[in-house]
Amino acid sequence: MQLTLWTYEGPPHVGAMRIATSMEGVHYVLHAPQGDTYADLLFTMIERRDRRPPVTYTTFQARDLGGDTAELVKQSVRDAYERFKPDALLVGESCTAELIQDQPGALAQSMNLPIPVVPLELPSYSKKENWGASETFYHLVRTILLPMMPAAGASWPRPDRTGRRPRANLLGATALGFRNRDDVREVTRLLTDCGVDVHVCAPLGATVADLRRLPDADFNVVLYPEVAETTARWLQKSFGTPMVRTVPIGVLATREFLEEVGKIADIDVAPVLRRERAGEAQASASRSLLPWYSRSVDSTYLTGKRVFVFGDATHVLAAARIAKDELGFTVVGIGTYSREYARPIREAAAAMGVEALISDDYLEVEQRVAELAPELVLGTQMERHIAKRLGVPCAVISAPIHVQDVPARHSPQMGFEGANVIFDTWVHPLMMGLEEHLLHMFKDDFEFADGATPSHLHATSKHAAPASAVGRTDEESEGSDTRDVVVAASPATAVWLPPAEAELRKIPFFVRGKARRNTERYAVDHGITQITVDTLYDAKAHYGR
Amino acid sequence: MTVALTPDQIGGGCAVPATIAVGRGSALPVIRERGQREVFCGLTGIVWLHRKMQDAFFLVVGSRTCAHLVQSAAGVMIFAEPRFATAILGERDLAGLADANEELDRCVTQLLDRRPDIATLFLVGSCPSEVIKLDLQRASERLNEQFMPRVQILNYSGSGIETTFTQGEDACLRALVPHMPAADPAAPNLLVVGTLADVVEDQLTRLFDQLGVGPVHYFPPRRARDLPPIGPNTSILLAQPFLSETARALVARGATLLSAPYPLGANGTTAWLREAARAWGIGDDVVDRVTAAPIERARASIARYRSQLEGKRLFMFPDSQLEIPLARFLHEECGMELLEVGTPYLDKLMMEAELVRMPATVQLSEGQDVERQLDRCRAVRPDLTVCGLGLANPLEAEGLRTKWSIELVFSPIHGYEQAGDLAELFARPLDRAQRLMV
């Protein structure tokens, strides 16, 4: 039993729903009690989909449990087939149905429907959403392609390349994936530019007939390993389709991706790469502005910013690299909730000299953020809340997605345009942080007092307040916020003298909590009971930053 | 009088045609269906119950699905540290490798160590905990021995196999009833039952004071440890229509249930107050005098939206059990034409005073087969469809205007001062449709 406040991933059947919803002509019959239909709203509200997910729920109730819930499954399968006439049917169960062991998949298979039926066994009590999506995609592809598989010993003929451009499948994009819609568009553009056609994109937008065409591609691109790696490996093993495994998030990774594509497709990608080199941004038609923006002098304040990175494995690996090598940040911690990818995350952490956090426990992540006191958090919506509470700027880099992560504009993470988007998304919260600091600095000036007339208007207002009208600042509440969360256990043996307290308030609020903590720790370590301005600066010198 | 629509009029499907008797000899047609339900389970009630009872924490004992449901229904993670959580059952708990009771005790201890501000902890049963027959009643008794008096531990089930959406509140309040103190048997008192926004309670309290009805207590209270008294001299007025089990338990403790329409809209609120006044032997003249000004205000504020709603055809999917009282308000006070009014279940005792006010032309439906109901909805193309979040955008995409129903349980809609706001909730989608030129 695990005490959980927020979950990063839903149950595995939600992963299966993501696959079904991504595709055309695939229907999912889910043996589940009333209430599990909540998952529909993830798609219709967060992603604003204009259709309900293609899911039929059996909706069993307590009174059915003594009776024939198996018949209810069969009836639901019959009704769903009659009504929706799908090209393939997924049949599975949610957590409660798993306990009553009706084996809906086997029941549906025994009904001899004239379409492929894919039974899904997704253990709800040990696995989670992304795993469920990966398994569902794999079993669906496998069921569709099994009849075409070459006999043992034989191999699938490599597609004939004469007279055509190389073609690639894009694998792994799904409904409810973080910016997947835009990534697909961006990667398609990238491949087209270097002379590669997209053959099939799956599961997002694919039909069952498209799945049958998967083996005719020259290679597969694994966009999101969490969802597509298992399937891509199987396609490689069964049909000999090679795969490109570099995930093109970030400028450097995008360049490597293109090089890998060049090698695998035997094409020259140099012209495309040349165009996207740093420094040429202003002068040519380059789309890649990150390198130049990062080198421009106003970005020097980004140097060595301490960042904490958390999310799914794909986005965390990419974000950590971008943070370090493309923006000049210092990565102080990385972590993921994708346990399946603990190893690569640990390796990346070791390479950066930090400890990896492999956890789906929100409280543990919060504690780590508090301990590390980063200046920027790159995380999920949940880290956004953690960061807000700790007064640290944050940018969202990964699912679970929120309505804000499905913007109306084109906003990819992948490719050169994706890197541009990332530059903006990460740097803006830091700029806002600075701006807020300036506001705090100026708010003791009379022009910023409540009731003061804005300076661009005539100062006719009689109650334009002098400095004396400045009330007590709300900095204290922010300060105490941070204290509550971060150092509830801090020994309050050292007392802040008023001048030291006043000096502390001049420190930007987003590092103030850390300054306060360091000073208190320094005081305790050195047997100081009264904190003076000198103690504050002694501590600053002692801890370095 | 029986006015049953023919199957053609209701758009086909093989629903069971039936009627429900309302008042003397008249009956309303009811479609009874079972099939796929597009309705939340009772766990969802946690979202508003924890806001109401600010010293209470809700610990769902369930699966990852339960945790995911509550956080999705809560409007996507608004509170950094909420007063609800899930103890997620794992493989080890199911395989008997770990003693589920010991595990639960560990989770509760961990939680209460972390949250010293919690005075009441609800262990909330779920589908999986019901199916594996994890006895939360015994667990709460055991934990009470350890944690009382600092924390009282109670339990109820919000499972989808037993409860529909708002029934979760019924189950939660029902669990509190045995812990309510005995009321002074000599003095009559009024208990208003059902979660209301604090501001609405304060408005109603002022009206009861002016009527001379009192003392008045509210249930659930603002702090779960301050339970209102109950006894043979208690009269109960239900503020919400989904509290039948709670009402029965309160009656079993000697209280008298007053039957009234629900306090939605000016008419509903007046009839509701009048029922309380009657129980106190207060004449209609006093009620008329006290309510005249607020009725006038409510009418004026409803009038602002009436022109947009009048004559518009309404279709309601089953959701919160509020459908019938809301339909009554929208018909009586806003002039809407009722097509189908769906409700998860039809409890005659709870709806008696509402059903007699329904127009004979309404088609009621109980339960749900969502595909068939959608067929009926598409066939009649209503001007406004009230439905859950899973259906709203897809119906909008089909060119139908919708109002999502969950807002009706999260917003203050009861009483005179909210009557205009309530009308506005339904007028807004229509207003918006008129404004948009894209």
C-alpha cells in the first residue's frame, strides 16, 4: 500500500485508452465499474477532443457481482461491434474487473468477430499508464502483423528503394502525450527537408490499414521510447526494420538525430545541418535560434543557474542535456517517475555528478526540491505546484498534461523549432522572477504605494500617498511560506536581529529562503544566538552562493 | 393522467417504458435504462466535502485509478497539498504477501504524523477495497483506539459499484450520524442537511431568524468535530436531493423529515422555507412578509436571463441527482421547455415534492445507456444539453450547446441570492453561442 497525494501516471488501462483514442477505427471494450468513465474527460477536456474516446465500458455494479458479469462483457462487445463497426477491437479490464477475473479478452476472442480482437492484460496493481500504452501498442501491432510475418528462417525483403525517397515510420506519439501533436508536425518537416518521407505515423492518426504498412518503411523513428520502444524492437526483430533512437529534443540532439537518419537512410544531411549552425541565425533562413539567443549577452545571467529536472525519462534526459550544454545552467538534480527507465536516468545523473531520484512519490520530489533549493525547476504540472509553494520559477517539460500543455499555437519540443520553444519557455519564468524582484525592490518607493497614481498619468490624485503610506510588505508571508515548507525542523535557536532581518528582505525573494536557511544553519554551527548583518554575510561567504 | 411519449418521439432504443405516479392519479413517463453510465462514482464527493469540513482528511483506500479519478475530478491539481489522498493497493496487498490491515495502519500513521492539523480522518472505501472485502469499519475502530481523541477516524464507501457521484456525500454524512450528540428533547430545532457554501448558510440563517425558526444547525458542519445535535425534536430540511440514506438514519434517531421542494430558485426556496415555518407553527403571512424582498431580488435577477432561456428546449443527462429540481426551476421560473430529464436513480421519497411540479410533457429517464441516450439527444437537437465533462465538447462539436453539470455541484446555487447566478449558468452557453462569429 502506498500513500499517494498526486499520481504522475494513471492506471495502465488509461494507457490503452490513449492508444485507442490516438487511432482511427480502433475500439476498446473496457470491463469496468461505474465511475471509470471519468477517464473520458481527460481527452475531451484537457485535449479538447471533439469526439469521445472510442471506449465502451461494461459498467458493472455491486448487484451484478453475484450474477453473470461475463455475459455483460459479451453483450458489451456485441453492442460495441454492432454500433461502431471498428477495424480492430481491444478488450481489457480496469483494476476492479481484474479482481473478479472474468478474462474479458478471452471471452471476446471466443466470439468469432470478423475483425482482429486484441486481448489486453494490463496488471493494474503493479503497472502504470505509460507501460499500458506501450503494451497495448505492441500487442495491437503484433496482432495485425502476425499473419504477414516471414516464416522462421526467412526474412522480410527490404523495401525496394529505386526511384523513390527513403521513408520512415514515426512511432510513439499518442493522445495525452506532451506536445506530441506538434512534435509529429515538426519531425515530419525536419525529415521532409532532408529528403525523407513519413510513411506511417502511429499510433497518433493511424488506421489499422496503416499498421499493416509498417514493414514497408526503410526505418522507424522512436519518438517516445516509453510508448514505442517495445514495438520498434519487435519490428526490427521480425521485419528487420532498423530504428533511429536519438530523440530530437534540443539543438544538439536534433543534429545527432539528423546524422543518424543520414546514416540509416544513406542520404546526405549536411546541407540541412549547415543551415542550422550557431551564429548564422540572424543572417540566413535558419530556423534554429537557440544557439544564438543563448550566446547573446543578455543571456549571461543564465550562467550556472541551478536547475532541478523531473518528469518522464525521455523529456528529463533531453532537458538535462539542454540545460547543461545549450543554456549553460548547472543541473543540481534529475529524476523521473518512469521506473522502466531508471537506468539511463541514473547514468545521466552520474555523468553530471548528481544523484538521480527515481520515484513516483510527489512528497519525495517536493522534499528533494526543497533540499536542493534550485533557482529553476523543470518538471511536470506537479513540480510547478511544488515550485510555486517554494517560490522558485518553473517551466513544464513533461506529462502528465494539463490543459495549458495543449496550446492553440504550434509549440513543439522536438526539432530546431522545438528548441526555440524550449528556450522561450524556460527563460521566461526566470525573467519573470527578475521582474518580480525589481517590483519588490521598488515597492518601498512612494510611486509604488497603493493609491499612487500611475506615473504616466497626471498626478492629480489628492491621495497620492507618501512613503509613510507604505504598509507592511507581504515579503514576510512569502518568507514564512518557505520556512514552513522547507525548514519546519530547523532549530530556532538563533534569533534574527531587526537590521539583519531588514537586510535579508533586500535579497531577491526566490533565493531568500535559502539565504535564511544557510544563515540559520551557519549560526547554529558556530554557536551564534543572535543573527546580525555580519552573520548574514559571513554565512554567504561561507556557503559561496 | 399518463402522458407517455411514443418510442418515435423519444428517438428509439429499447428502453423500458414506465411511468411514475405523482400526486393524485397522475403519472409521468419514465425511461428506465441500464448500460454504459457516463457518471462519476461516489469518490468524487471528496472534492467538495473536504472544502466544507476544513478539519477533515479523506483517505481513499483503493487503486491508482481512484487516485487518478479524484485528482482529475478535482480540476487538475489545484492544491499543493490537498486534504485527500489515496492509499494505493499494490500487488503485495492483493497476494496476501503484506497484511492489508497493517499496511493501512502504516499509511494512516504516516499521514497523521505529517498532518497534525487533521482532527477527523475518513477512510473511504472503493471498488477494489469492496471487492477484496477489506473491512474499513473494523480498521477505523482499531485506529480510533490508537488516535482518539486527537483524531477521530470514520469510514464510508464511495465505490462506483455501490454509489453514484453525489451518493458519496450521502454515504459520508450517513457515517457521521451515529456520532452526532443528542439534542435537547424539550426544544425544537431545525437541521439543514446537505453541503452548502458557507455564504449560503449565512443567508439562510438570517431568513430563519427573521421567520422565528430556530435554532438552526447545518450538516455537514464546517468542522467535522463540531457535529450538530439530533433528536426527537429535530426537524430535517434537505438542501440536497441525494441524501436518502442520511435522511433515513436521522429519522431513525427520532428526527422528523419535512418534505419540500429543494431550495433552488425563488419558488423552491420559498416553498422550502414555508415548510420549516409550518413546522414551527408560523403563518404564511409571516413567510410572505419575510420573503417578499428577497423574492423580488431573485425574480429581478432571474429576469435578466429569462429572455435568453424562455422557450428554449432542454435535455439533461443524468449526473448529480439535481436534475429534477433544476429542471423544475428552469421550467417554472425561466420558461424553458423540458425534453428529457435524466437522473441516475429516481428516489420517490426524495423527489415527491418536486415531481408534482413537473410539467406533464416531460420525459423522465432513470439510469443510463449513454449511446442510446445520445441517439435520443441527437434526434431532438435540444437548444441546451446539460451533461458531464466527457460528453460536453463532443456534443459542442456536433453543434449542440451544452452546460457542464459538475459546475452545479461546485458553485453556490441554492437560495434566493443565488437564483440569478443559477439562471446565468444556463444562459451563458446560449449567450456565448450568440456572440461568437467564428
